[in-house]
Amino acid sequence: MLDSILNWFQHVLGKGPAPDAQSWSEALLGSLNFWNLLEGTHLIGLMLFAGTIVVVDLRLLGLIFRKSRVSVISDRVLPLTVFGFGFSVLSGLGLLFAKPLFYYHDVWFRAKMVFLALALINILVFHGRVQATQGGWDADELPPRAARTSAGLSLLLWLLVITCGRFIPYNWYECGKPQPDFINWVEECRTSELGGMNLAGQHL
């Protein structure tokens, strides 16, 4: 079902009646400059977002700006964090629209989405529970264990999100190529346009 929807987005949506007409997705992917601009701005937005997150997390770990209140550091960088996140999401949706089937069947993209979901859950837990007691440790050089744990998880998960994202352009595990059964299963290669193939070269 989802494959059919993504196939429609990639090959049908916006396509004119001419034999050589392209869908909006195909036109975006084949554009001379806009695709590269979109990909570049996504990385810039991600660097802005991740960079500000790192500053706050390192302060929560008691590694930098130990004499400054956590709230002061957080309030200073929060607008940049929100802007960077919003910019990354919008540009990321544009990239996804250009190659929805490729991303859907890519193991690195799927892993990135899992780590992204976990990172967002960690943010919700921090703001919903840990930060509720911030008044008592805001000025401490070394915040309590719960805050440090949340900051450590944040650094790890965002590192994994970025790492998986950087691996996406590489076609090591592309459907249609010989690869382990587990990768074929994770990527749902059987339902992809390229199909699945095991290490013995047999089509699935």
C-alpha cells in the first residue's frame, strides 16, 4: 500500500500528458541546480541544529561553561536550535519528495528515522521530567545524573542520526544487489522496483 503511494508521488504526481513529461518528483531530482542547493541547505540547517544541541548537552555534562547557568546557555541558543531544526525538516521533506522510493527502501534512511524518533523522545522526557527540577541545579557546575544521562543520550543519538544520514548516498545496500537476507528484509526489497537478491545471486 505504502509502496503504491510512494510510486504515485515519484512517477505520477504532476506529470503531464506528453510522452517525455516528468512528474514533479522526477523534475526536482533532475534539476540542474535546485537539488544540489536543497541538499546543501539541509546540511547547513542540520549543522546549525546539531551544533547548538552539542553546546547545551556539553554544559549539562559539566564539560563547558561550568560557571554559567544551564538556563542562560539554553535560552541563548534555543532560537537557533528551533530555526535549524525547522530548516532541516523542511529541506529534508524536499529531499524525500525527490526520491521517496529510494529513501523508503534504504537501510540507512530507516535507521536514521529510528534514531531520530528516539532522539525526539529523549527531548520530550528531558523537558517533561528532568527540566522540571532545573531550578534546584541550574547553577550547579555538574548537573544531576538524570540531566547528564539525557545529555549523553542526546549526543549519542544525534551522532547516529547524522552518521546514518551521511551513509544514505552510498549504495552499498541498494535493493537489487546481492546482499544478506537480513538487509533484504529490513529494506523490504521484495516490494521495491529493483527487487531483492541474496548473496548467492538468487532473486527473491
